[in-house]
Amino acid sequence: MTQPAQQGDQLWRRYLELDDRGLVADVCNGVRLLTEYGVDDPGGTIALAIAGAEAAEGLAATLEDDWALYTPQQVAVTASALFAQIAAAGAALEKLDQHLDLLAEREEITVPDYDGVGEAERLVTAQSALGAAGQEVLGVTEVRDWTGVVDVLAATPYFGVLPASAHEAIIALAGLLGDSAKFFPCYLQDEAGPAELEQDGCGCRIELTDREGTVWDFHRDDSIWYLMPLADITSSGKPLHGLELSMTEACPHPHHLALLVEQALQAAA
């Protein structure tokens, strides 16, 4: 049986080792409960297959967003992981072919037979399709076909400027918002360590005024971006409450962050 290519230096594996936010671990923990200790029953096997399908479908939907990835290096990591998924799926399809043979050997299903009729003929056709699909998928993901692609993407120069910390992100956002925002620096940033500036927030804040004249306080705290109204109700009497941006990234692209802030204010109006 064909085996998926095993590469010790796969880009997605290296990213996994450097994932200091732990977000990958948070997302994968459920899967790892099964994979790290082995799967002993069909329920676990099917659960892994469904988790993979949901992840792949979710990724395809996420990539519809123009801001899903910022740099060619991020595209490279994502492509590397996708090629690994495809290769593993090819190997799994071939193994499904083998499991049908095992069921036939135990006389628990009709024995597949090219020369048979009815159920035996239909089953051998389905089984052959599984094996052929697995081999075809694995052929697409041979190392010589995709390693070079990932390497080129990873080496592509990126000419944008991304913030190196949450502190830089909020300064960049204030610059983009211009006169519509008032930036208030916090002296505590001088006492914060690099990790605090990068993740938790530096104490700086921005005051923003929406189209109804409501003033909002934008800041980062406990690794969350917040928009807090400085009033209880709008001028039209609508109650106000604090908002958390869906993004948790500490160092987002400033234009992406500005878009999310704008969308949040529009939704709150």
C-alpha cells in the first residue's frame, strides 16, 4: 500500500512547535485526546473522520474572508498543513479498502467479486473506487509536487508592516483613524515586559465617536480587544453595552483591526 510522504521538516509542524499562543493546542486538544493515546473503537475512528471534515470545511469558509491570512508565509504554513491533510486522507481511503477485505474474511459482509452479480459486484466496484481514490490523492501530494511550492511561498518577501506587539497595534490603529480618534498612552507600558505588551495589552486606549455621537473606549485587556461605551444609552435612548471583538490576535494587521472596529460600532448603533 502507498504511504503518505513523511517529512520531518514540514512547515506546519515547525509552526506547531513555535505556537506560543497555544491557539493550535486549544483547537486540537479534543483530537489529541484520541490520537495521542490511540483509538480503540469505531466511535473514535468515526469521530476523527468527522472532526477532519468539519475542520476542512471550516477552513474553506474562513478563507473566503479577505483578511483570513496576512502574509505569504502564513499562506505557506496553511498550504503545508493542507497538503499533509490530503496525503493522510489518501492513505486513509486506501485503508478503508483494506477494512472491507477484513470484514469479508470474517464473513460479515458479502465477499466482493468482479465476476459476481448483484451485491458482490456492487461492493467490489465501491471497494476499488476507495483504493483508486486513495492512490490518486497520494499521487497529487508526492513531495516533488508540493514541497517546492511551500518553499517558494515561505521565501516570498512581504512588504507590509505588521505590529510586533499589541502596543504597536493600537498605535497603528490610532494613526489610521486620524481625527476621529483620540489616543491616550499609558505610562504603565514602560513597566510591562515584552510578553505583556504583545498579548495582554499595554494600558493605552483610544476614544472613538460613532455616528450617533456616542463615545467608545477601545483598549486591550486580558488578551481581548474591548469597545466600552462611555454612556449607558445612545442619544435615541438605545441601551449600550460593552463589546468584545471576535479577533483575539495580539498583533493584527492595522487595516483589518480598523475594519473590525468599524463593523462593531455599526452593529452597536
